[in-house]
Amino acid sequence: MGYKVAVVGATGNVGRELLKTMEERDFPADEVVALASSRSVGYEISYGEDRELKVQDLETFDFTGTDIVLSSPGAKVSAQYSPIAAKAGAVVIDNTSHFRMEPDVPLVVPEVNPEAIAGYAKRGIIANPNCSTIQMVVALKPLHEVAGIKRVVVSSYQSVSGGGKSAMDELFNQTRGIYVNEPFSKHQENFTKQIAFNVIPHIDSFMEDGSTKEEWKMVVETKKILDGDIDVTATCVRVPVFIGHAEAINLEFENPLSVEQARGVLKSAPGITVVDHRADEGYVTPAECAGEDAVFVSRIRRDPTVKNGLNLWVVSDNLRKGAALNTVQIAEELIRSHLKKAA
């Protein structure tokens, strides 16, 4: 017997990727409902190669009888409708920032802390972490287990798809505009500065200490998911790439860990593909990771400036593992361990 699943925000970048990922992984759903705002009602969206789902109105939808809700409509919308769905008996797996740091809502990456899923019973909601956090903690978890991470210094190079379709359109239109002598400001809505042929050290709003909200998310989410005693500092940069986030990560460990040991640990860890050859093309870039499920680790090398230090280059598709895939994996683990239905 399968499950009834509702996808909230089905017409957005992540919503479409959620539907694609569910179909590819043969998710055990007897019924899938696509939900979005009233302006999208009646629009048809693909679910697999030969199925179309007609978008229904989130505002009027009755969640009664729905088993799982995969939600990615934006934080304000999720804040309103996720509790409604949970009250109706569904388990909500929310891909927005709204619930992540609430103490009674589990924040989950299945390769890292699947046991936390059990906490869904408190409020009926499970939070999906920030895309940049997900790929980092997948890489850090196996290393932390063997050597104990003391400190993380991370610089992220994040694609524009993290800002949605309009951000991707802005990069495209600004790039095209440069070649026809249009001012970049003609196509500037999402970013504070020109994104084409540029990098912007500013993602989300600024906080009082000078950090941005994106940087704060990486710090506090890593502590909640992995270990509250790890020191984390982050610098998050938007780059002119359509899909795929990259991170340069510097690690300081409690105990010695050689490059060879680290490489072996990472190779045997779930969800990770190591491509680490000290030669031309011996590493992975966002262009190669787009459409892939894995977190790719490259450029593993010693940091000689601290007692037990390593550097890593970590790349992943932010719409796949950074959002849709992680959400679906949580749902799969939820079903496997907590929502088993009788045949």
C-alpha cells in the first residue's frame, strides 16, 4: 500500500526537482498532489515521462488523508501552511528556513543524523537544512567520527539557482546584455550588484555582527546537525554559475588524520564520491555535478599551519542533494522506520 504525498511549491525550481526525484527513485506513492498558489491552479506539471499533474490551490486544499507533505514554497508560506498540514495528520518535510532552528523540529541529513527523524512526532514537521550546509556536513560527518573536528573555516561559492528561477534568469539576461551593450542594471532585481562576470560576497540579509544570514545558517545548522562543540566560521559568495554549489573547507581536528586516511574514510562513506587526482581535471566543478546525486570531494590536502589540519574542495548540485534529494531521502527513511503501512 502506497502513500498520499502532497508537494507544496510544485511549480518552483525545487518543487519540480522534488517530483522528478520522486519518480526517478520510484517513491512509494499511490497519489501525488501538486500544490501552488492560486495563480498556478490548473497548470500541468510533469511527473515522470508520461504523467502530468494538474496544480491545485494550496490555500483551499484539504490535507486530511495526506501522509507526507514535501514543502518548498518559501518560508512565509510554509510558516502558515505546514502547521495546518501537520494538524491534519500529515508529516511535513519542509525545505524552507522557517523551522530549522526551532528546538522541537528535527533538522536532518539522512547520511549524518537519521536518528533525529524520530523527533517528528513532537510537531509533525521535519526540517531540511540549507543547501550549503547539507553538502558540507555530508563530507564532515565521517571525518568527525574518526578524528574529531574542532574548527571549520568554509568559503562557499554558490550558484544563482539558490535564489530561484528569477535569479537564474537575471544571470542569463545580464550575460546576454553585456554582449549587446545593455547596462546590467536593466536586468537587476535579485542581486545587489552585477552577477554576470562577477562574484558577490553577500547572500541573504546582513546581521549585526557583519555576517550574512546565509553564513549564520551554515554555522548554527552545522552545530545542530553534527556537533554543538564544533567552531564554524563561514563566508558565502554568490557566483555566476547556474547550478551547483562549491565549498573550500579548512578543517582542524582533535586527533591526527593523514590525507590518505581521510581519502579512505570519505570513499567508504555514504553519499560521497571522491575525485581527487593531483593532475589537470582531477577534481570536480559545479559544471560536472549538475544533475548528480552525490557530494563530490576533491583537493584533499594537508594544512601545515595547524597541528591537525586538512583542506577539502566539496561540490554538489544544490537543487538535488542540497534540496530535493535530501527531502525525498528523509521521506524514504521516515517510511522505512516510522510510517510503515500494512500491505
